[in-house]
Amino acid sequence: MPEASSSPQCAAFWSHCLNCLEQELPAQQFKTWILPLRAEELPGDEGVGLRLVAPSNFHRQWLRDRYLRRIEELGEEFFGGLPTIEVGLAPAGGLRRPSAPP
């Protein structure tokens, strides 16, 4: 299954989220709950839309309960309006980790 493409705007937003959350959260929480996520642009969204793909149902629910509101707040600050943010589940094959930058 091919990786979903992400617009430069969505990629910049997710990078902003990662930077902010890394500063706000204890390192272990950030590594456990935020780093495993994959961000994808929501297809066909009229405004700005992002899907965060979690590796398991438990991870997805934990993210929704504890971190989604903060990510939405960051989106509102970044875009000047509330973006659509969904939390999805990785397919049965699991998440593919992006290769490390050179």
C-alpha cells in the first residue's frame, strides 16, 4: 500500500506540532504516544485536513483522550482556524516508519 501524500502545508503543520509537543511533554510520553504517529493529508477536504494514523486501537484512543485537543489548538494557531483532524488506525500491516533524513 503506497504512502499517502501530504501537502507542504500539512507537513509544515505536523512538523510544528512535533516541535511544540516535544517541548511540552515529558520525553517518554512524546516518544511513546506522538512519535509513532504518521500524519497524512485528508483527501478531498475543503479546508485543511489531517489524519493521524496510530499503530493500534489502544494508541488511537489514548491519543484522542489525552492529546487531540492540544493538537487541534496548535492547528488553530498555525492555520488561523480549526483544521479537521482525524485519528485513524494503521492497516493490519502496521505503520511504516519513514526513513531517517540524510
